[in-house]
Amino acid sequence: MAQQANLGELLSMLDSPVLSVRDEVTAVFKENLSSDRGPMLVNTLVDYYLETKSQPVLHILTTLQEPHDKHLLDKMNDCMGRAASRLPALSLLGHVIRLQPPWKHKLSQAPLLPSLLKCLKVDTDVIVLTTGVLVLITMLPMIPQSGKQHLHDFFDIFGRLSSWCLKKPGHVTEIYLVHLHASVYALFHRLYGMYPCNFVSFLRSHYSMKENLDTFEEVVRPMMEHVRIHPELVTGSKDHELDPRRWKRLETHDVVIECAKISLDPAEASYEDGDSVSPQVSARFPHRAADVAASPYVDMQNSCGKSNIGSYLLRTFVSGKHGSFVSTLCSFPGIRLTAATSYSLEPVYGLWYDHSANFSWKCPT
């Protein structure tokens, strides 16, 4: 009991306004994590973070090393199974994977991935769905080989959520659906960029069905008009793009850039000289100028010069230009608001704040 009390005191001291106290307590936790290889301390830190959103605790969790990576993944998976903790767990997962931890390859085999996919296939909370899609978009270039096992799940999720963008369930506030539509647009780019032969085959079979034609015309066709013909559609095959050997030569950011190069949207397709890419990708995609000023999505302040849709949306929201924020969202292909309504955007601020870096590649540090 005394040990638990001491742990509780230490956790509260992590949020001390005195920097030296925070640093000292953080060092104590990291030392304990190095000596204690069990899951209890990690579980306690996750529970405390989900309750308080403590930034010092988040820093500790996002820098965990083996074997605590497994404990963290297992704990987040447990939280994903409960509706009350699902959204905070997804946000935590987003923070962790954006830092590309050295154990990111383990995500493909962790139970957390099937839990995420199940959530996106059955959940009805639109903020959970939007957050989950952003996490999936970020995760896929880290585990491209997972397509061999989960490809049909990825496509089912796209099919389900694209229909939501059209049907607009009555219990969902329209502005949340706009955010979901923007996320599905980014998912379209990711799936088409990584698995073009399989994805086009899915689109052909799924949207040839009569009940899906309206969704294709109103939602999917406008997305297709913003991509060029993928070279793999000519030279590749469905089996080849699922071959693990295809991905071994590429780093995570290489995969993201390959996806971006298929886009006709300057916000997704442009990057500046000096961006760090592997020689194989540089040879295949020589630099070309892009009219980035023509795109409403361009983030001119991005540290790498890479356009970032999420950052632009965040910046316009934080600046108080709510009309610009909504109109920018509505400039995504196929997105419309049915009326000039005044929306409360406060609930979605945290969503874009947490995931503003998820759409585009950041320079490795």
C-alpha cells in the first residue's frame, strides 16, 4: 500500500510546475523502467495518462524501449476493447507511432492491429472512426508487409467509411462527417499508392454493385480524379505488390513519398530539394516543380517544406478563421456542406491537434 502511495505521489510530481522536479521524477521513472521488466509500471503510466493527459507521462510512454514496447501495445489493446477508453487509447497510439519507435515493425504482429481494424469496421462513433483512420494512415507505411494478411480489412474499412460520407447517418453532426470524409480521402491516397493493383480490383468489384454506385459517383470518383495512373498498374501485379521483398528496400518515409508522387494534388505531391529519401526512390522520382501556391492545403511553415493538410487545417482553426477552416475541408474532393450552418468546432480541435502530422511525411530527426 505504501509503495502504491509513493507511486501516486511520484506521478503527481511529474506535473510539477518546477522543471527541475519534473526532470528528477522523470529520471526516477526511467530508471525504474530499466530495472523492472514487468508490465505493472507501464500499465500504471498508461492509466494515469488516459485520466490526466499528462504531457510528461506521454513523453515517457513515447520513448519506451524493449521489453516495455510489448507491455504498452498490450495495454493499449486492452483499452481499445472498452468504449470509454477507446478514443484516448487511439490518441495515445497516434502519438507513439508518429515518433516511429525502433520497434515499429512489431505493430504488424501485435494484437492491437486487429483491434484497430475491428474498431474501424464496427464502431459508430465518428470521432473514434476519424481518429482511427488517421492512425491507420500513419501506421501503414511502417508495416507495408501487413497488406498480405489484412488487405481485405483495409479495403472493407474504406468501403464502409466512404458510404458513411454519402449516407450521412442522422445521429452524426455534419461537421464531423466532413472531417471523416477528409480522412477517407487521405486513406484513398495511401491505399492506392501502396497497393494499386489490389485496390483498383477492389474498387471495380465493390462499386460495380448497384447499391454502391451512388457512393462511387459522389465520393470515390472525385478522389480518383486527383491521382495519376500508378506505374504498378502497368508493370506490377496483385501478387507482386504484396511480396515482402518489395518493401525491404524502402524506409517508412520512402513509402509515404511513393504514395505522394501518384497524387495530382500539389499538397500531397510536392516536396522540396533537400528532403531525405532513399536513393532508390530519388532515382525513380526525380524532383519536379509543383505549383504549391495553387493548393489551399499548402503548409508553408512545415520544417521540410512538405505540404501538410492536417497542419493547414489546424493553423486556420487555431487562428480563429473558422470559415476558412470549414471551407478548406470542403475543398477536398466530393466534400460538401448542405447549408451555411454555424458549427461548434471545439470538439474537433483536439482531433486535428493530436493528428496534424499524420497526412504527410516529416523529415527524420
